[in-house]
Amino acid sequence: MEHSVFRINQAGYAAGLPVIAAVLAGDTVTLEDREGNPIFKAEEIRTETDEASMDSVCLLDLGMLPAGEYTLCCGNERRKIFVRAKAWREVCSALIKGFYYQRCGCELKKEHAGIYAHAACHTNPAADWADRTVRCLVTGGWHDAGDYGKYTGPGAVAAAHLMYAWKLFPAGCGDSLNIPETGNGMPDILNETKYELDWLLKMQRPNGAFHHKLTKDHFAGFIMPEEDRDPEYMMPESHCATGAACACMALASRVYRPWNEGFANAALLSARRAWAWLEKHDGDFTPFRNPEGVHTGQYGDRKDRDERFWAACELFAATGDEGFRKAAEDLYAEGQQLTSFGWADVGGLGALCCLADLKEKAGPVLYEKMKKDFLAASEAPLKTASESGYGTALGKDMYGWGSILTIMGNAAAMILNFLLTGREDMRNAAMNQLNYALGMNTLDICFVTGFGEKRVMHPHHRPSAADGIADPVPGLISGGPNKKWTYPATKEKLGEDTPPARFFLDETPSADTNEIAVYWNSITVFALAYFNSCSMPE
Ligand SMILES: [Zn+2]
């Protein structure tokens, strides 16, 4: 299998969208239908070197195919591909359910979690790191990643990805995830997101700021969460956490209003209090640093101007208040990265708010001007993708920790471009990022647990390692290859000469290449929800 000449989307292809596969041989390729009839033939394929993997590769566009089973043939090699209506419903639902498996502070019951059931974890009150006499019950939320920490900014960004997936592409989000709230009248993607939002509200301090994170002073060993009983602490407040949570809560106030007026009001009040704190602390930004003696994730963002920008956009959208529009315009004038959707750079979420949601209502600066700027900026990921042999929107020197975030963030940017322009080159390039995540990559691996014939089996994820079950918890996406911030052990195993896109170990200790994280799941859900919503059969 390692030497297969084909790299395909192992979760299948969607009827109604182009079928694209990678071939690593300058030979003749045919596609046969189920009965063995050739329906496509490409001769003398010209491969080119993909610099990130050093593979000699060519992307084959097989056009749109009716639902069915097909076989790609090249010499003696044959590989089955599947084309289905609503092809990515299942993987999208699994990625949303992945958040359920990350729930903290509650029992995961057998009826919802099956073999991955476990007792409630992290249910004790937490002390304030700076003043241990202050203790609060701050239970709930999602474990952030492979560890058991809960981080405000990353959690707020993940929740926002999911809320926008629902807001923009409701038909693509699936439903009936079999979570405890299923059937309560609210869509399950919003039920799941609310589990995080309820926790986020508890992370707000009386002064309006948000604690940066809720963690222990060190990472747990590879034990089940309910066995992790050392004390947790509310770590100091931070500007970035407060900005991201402010934006997220303002967005939540709009998204949840039709179902839960009380919650929508509480969310908006929280956002306003956070904004008041941000205004009071406009000039005193310092990046969050772990206090002395704390060794959990730092998420030390170097600036808060993008979080403030996103928050102002969302508060304007939630209230219509001209003061927030003015604030957003002023922050926009400072320069914002409109194609970034990660935990650190959140400018893309402000762009989503104004360009995809508010549209003309955002006004001449936040719509007309921003649209022009965004369309120009989103040419960059398309260019990167077109220069990659696999169509991957990541330059060869950009394979860092959680490379999947940049790749799927670029997919989100190209989807937003398509929504604004209808450009098919943008949409197809965005789709190739999904193809990458689901198997069309040099490693021939599907990065989502539970999917693909060649799949991730040993993610850096404590429950998956500690539960004694061979298969990892399903519906989690691996961060993927990372040659920039690599552990010495990974470097030693792979060697300096291994190309960046191959710098990956499907091994539990390799947090540097094979961790999971909620905001990698959520940005992938966003892209999948879009393609699910537009890939209905004709
Ligand atoms: Zn927990």
C-alpha cells in the first residue's frame, strides 16, 4: 500500500462535485465502473515534483461522476473509489460528535459514547492561581486537545467555527448525533457547542475579563480523565482570551436567540462586560505567559488587535450599535489578516461576520472595502495550492505544529471567496484541502480517526491511549506533518532528509505531529458543512 500510485479521498467523493485523485506515475490511467467498463482514460500523464513531499505527482480531474463504485487502474495497480450523494455527511457528523467525546465534567454514558463511555472527570472546584482562597466550580467545556486542559481563546474560536458552520450552511451540518440533548428541538451542532459556551461563561471574572485557561500546573500522564485528580487552577486573565470570548459570546447571542432567549441575553451581557474590560485595558497589552511553575499549554498570542477587531464586528452584528461599527472600522484600519481562522489569528472570523453574514449592512468599510481586500488576500492560498503537486494550500516551509489548521483555514478562506464570487477554481481548490485531510496526501493517510482504509490509529490523545481499546476515539483530526517545531525523538526517527509533508508519525508520543485539537476539528467541520450543503445530487 505504501507504494500505491494513487492517493485518493478515502472517505469517498461527492456526487455533484468534481472527483480529483492524485497519481504518482507518468503512465496511463483508466477509470472503470463497477462492471469493469473503462469510462475515463488519461495517457502519458505528466507528473511534476511536489516540493513539500518530493513526490512526482499529477492531479487527475475525473469530472463529475454519478454515485457508484469505481476502480482507478494503472499498470497492475488498482484502487477503488466511491462516489456518493451526501458523501461527507458521516465524517462531518463524526467530527462534530468528536466534541462530545471531549466533554469534561460529565459522565459519557454508554448509550451515547458506546465503548468510549467513562465516568465524570474534573468535577472539583478550581482555585484561582493568584489567590488560592478563591475557589469556583468551573466544570464543563471540552478538553482542548490530547491533554485535559481547557483554554478560553482556543475554545471560543472552536465554538465560533461551529456556530458559523451552522449559520452559513445549516443543511450541511447533519443532525441526530446521539448526544444527551438530541431531540430537544435544537440542532445537535448547537447543542454540542452550547456545552462549551456554558463553560466559557463561567470563565469570566467579576471584572469582565476572562481567565486565560483552566488547567493543572502540569500535564496529566496517559490516564483516563476521571483518574486525573490533581487540582486545577483558574489561570490569570488575558487580553486575547477576553477578546475571543467577547466575540464568541456576541455571536452566540445571535445564533441561540431563536431557541433560548435567556441564554442569548446572558451571552450578550457577557460580551458587553468583556468589551468594557477591553476598552479599559486598551493600552496595557502583554502576551500571556505561563506563571512560574505552570507547564501546561501557553497559547501565548503576541497581539490582541485581531481579537478586538473580531469582537467589535460581532458586537456590531449583535447590537447594531454604531459605536461598535466605528470600533471595528478603526481596528480594521490598523490592518487585519482576513484569511486567518486559527486560535491566534482570528481576523478571518471578523471577515466571516461582515462579508458572509452582515454583507451590505456592514457598510462601505466593513463590506465594500473589506470585500475588495479579502478577495485580494484570498488569492494567496489559491496560488499556494496551485503550486503544490497535491493541490495542498501549504508551502513546503510552512509545515508546523497543527499544519492541518492552516490547510483547513485556507479552505475556509477559499470557500468565502467562492461565496462572494462564484469562482469554481476557488471552490475546487478548497475541496482539495478536504481531499488532503481525508487521504489525498503523500502519506496516503486519512487524518480523521475512524475513517479511511489507511487511517490514524495512535493519535496523541490521552483517552485513546488509556482506554484499552484498539481503535482511537472516532471523529478527531490529527494535526499532521510538522517539520518546523519538531521533537528531537521525531527528528531522530524520521531523519533530517525526510521532506516536510512526510514529517509525521502515527505514534501516541508524537504530539508534535499527531495530536488532536478542538479547533482543528471545528475548522474542518466548517469546510465539510459547506461542501455537504452544495453537493446534493442534481
Ligand atoms: Zn475533564
